[in-house]
Amino acid sequence: MHPSFSVFPVAFALCIAAFGQGDSDLHTAAQHAYEEHEQAAIQINDLAGRLHTDDDATAYLSEIATLFAKELPPVWTQVDLRHRISHAEYMSVSDTAKLIPEQRIADVWNEYVREIGAPDEAIVTAAEIHNMRDAQFVVAQRMWARGIQTVWTMPNVFALGPDGKVAEGCRAIEAVRVIHDLDSLFQNVRSARDRLKKGIVLSDEMKNHVDGGNSRPQATARLEAHSYVNPVRAAELRYVQERGSLAYQQMLRRLFDELCVSA
């Protein structure tokens, strides 16, 4: 599905801040843009952590829609769609039985992949989605605690189980993010597949580090060149070219209805 959110505005601002030191005006503008994004992320994360009513969920979704107003597709302006998402969000927070199962997300995504004629690599499993979410939550927690507070590191958006780890189902808006990541950040799925093959669950790895006496585990990293080929992008473009954007939007709406069937 075409990305619901875009990381490019934030990434662009960060790049200017990092490499545009020679131009004080650009650097100042980039710093101001980042600070505005940070404040918005803090507010959205706070809203995500204290949803008690439908109105709270509506406010939460509205803040996200406002932050990404330029990136969101026109369908997000539809009142009925936004109401369904916000209501599903409230229900998924107030009743764990209303969480959107990872298996349903995988089923809907795989239906999409098959319908557009994407390669088999794009087919995902619930286990891969869970491992991906687990890693994202661990990273989000640590980055947020260290002051890297963006809409991509908000820890309160995740559905958690009694053990404090990600649940086997998603809150509604988190489910939309998962679909976004499957579509636009497929390298995250590849990383989850690699961890599953090695029997690695990042939250367990981090806990083992702490329980082993190292409360601040040291990580090593190296830069490598990779060519990340998105397995669905060409199929999406081909589908739109052959059947038209209206047919594509109708398909997305149908799949969204399947995703939020319990809302």
C-alpha cells in the first residue's frame, strides 16, 4: 500500500542539520523544524498513553493527521474513515480482545501482495511481524529515553502484554504503521527474518544483558553498503498503470475494511 506516513521531511531536516553547518540560515531552519517535530511527537506520544474515551482517540489521530498533512493521501480526509480508525484505536486500548491480531495483519497484507502480483518474497508471517514490532519497541524505548523523541520513536503507540513486551495484536494506529513499514521499509522485515532464523528476540537479548549484570549493554556497529530493493514497489506501479488509480484506491479501502473488521 502506498505509504501512509513519510519519513522524508524529518530525514531531510536532519540531513541539513548534520551537513549544512556552512549555511547558518539553513541550519537554523532545520533545527527549528526538528524542534517543532519533537514537540509534536511528545504531545502525540502523551495522547497515545492516556486514551480513555473516543474523543481522546480522535484527538490522537487528528494530531498525527495534522503532522503529516502534506504526506497523507486524500482518502485520509474522509470523515468516516478517520472515525473508524479512531474508534478502532479506542476499542483496542480499552479492550485487549479488540486488538488487531498480527495474523490478520499478515493475511490482509498477503492478500494485497497477491492481488498486485508482487513476488513471493513480499509474503510475510505473523511471527515476522511480531519480531519486527518487538525490535521496534525496544529501539523506541531506548531512543525516547535518550532524548531522541520523534514520531518514529514513540513508545506509547505499541500494544503491550502483561509482561511489558509487545502483545500479539496491535492497536489500530499501530497496525496502520505496520502496514506502512511492510510497504515502505521492507528491510525491517528482512531483518526480522534474519533474527528469527538465528532465534533472536531483541527484547530477550536486551533483558539478558541487563540480568547478566551489564545494565548498559555495549553495541558495535559497522557501515556496510546494501541495495534494498523493495519487492512490492514495481508491482504497485504496474497495478495502477494497468487498472487505474481508482481501482487501486477501491482495493485499499476493501483491504482496510478487512483489517478493521472488528471495529
